[in-house]
Amino acid sequence: GATTLDFERSSIGSAVAHRQTLERYLGYWREHEDAVSNPEGVREALAERWIEAATAKMLSYRVIGMQAAGEIPNAEASIAKMFSTELSQRIAGTAIKMLGTAGILNAGESAPFEGRLGAAYVASVSATIAGGTSEIQRNIIATRGLGLPRA
């Protein structure tokens, strides 16, 4: 049967979290568009992140589908994990770009998103290290997914 690790390997929890986070950031952008320094650039970046979040969800569904079929999603799980963790960084970076210096405030009434964005960005960087660095995930994809020799 499926284990907790198998479920985590699908990265579906992250895919859901990406969508929820982007919905919050989009709501902020809609309410404060006039205060954003580069509203068109931020708008485009948010749209790109939205598409990437949908891609992350589809990658997760692929892993879950393989698991349900009794297959072992080695390379596919690595693709989903790497894409999702690196997307976390891009999402947080986009929000900081949208908020400017206010994005790194960590306290006070003027801190958007209860001052959690700076910590979210730092956590997004550590996510590319925890559970296997992006470089390790790329090696798994190369060897197990593409059949390339080890570097």
C-alpha cells in the first residue's frame, strides 16, 4: 500500500499550497495594484506562477497515478519535487517583487501578509535542500529518467 513517504513524494500538498498562496497574492495585487511599482511586470509574473502552479499539480497527479498503478515513480517524483520546491522560490520572489521593501517586513501593522513573506522566502530556499537538493533530484532524473551515466 501507499506510505506517507509515497504521498509526500507526489508533492501534491505543495501543489495545493502553491495555488492557495497565489490566490492570496493575486487578491493583494488586485486591491493594491496602484501601489505596486511595476504592476504590469508583476501581473505577468503572477500569471507565469499561476501556470507553473498548474504544471506542478499535473506533475503531482502523474506521480499519484503511477503509484495507484503499482509503478515506482523514481524520476517522476524527483521531477515533481524539484519543480515544486523551485516554484516555491519563484512564488516568494514574485511576491517580494510585488511588495518591494515592504515584502521583507516581519512585524507591525504595515507588514503585508502578517510579516511572513520574508520567512516564507527563506523557507523556500531551504526547501530546495531538505529531502534532497535540486542537484540530487537532477541526478536522479538524468540517471533513472533519461538513462544517462552518473556524472
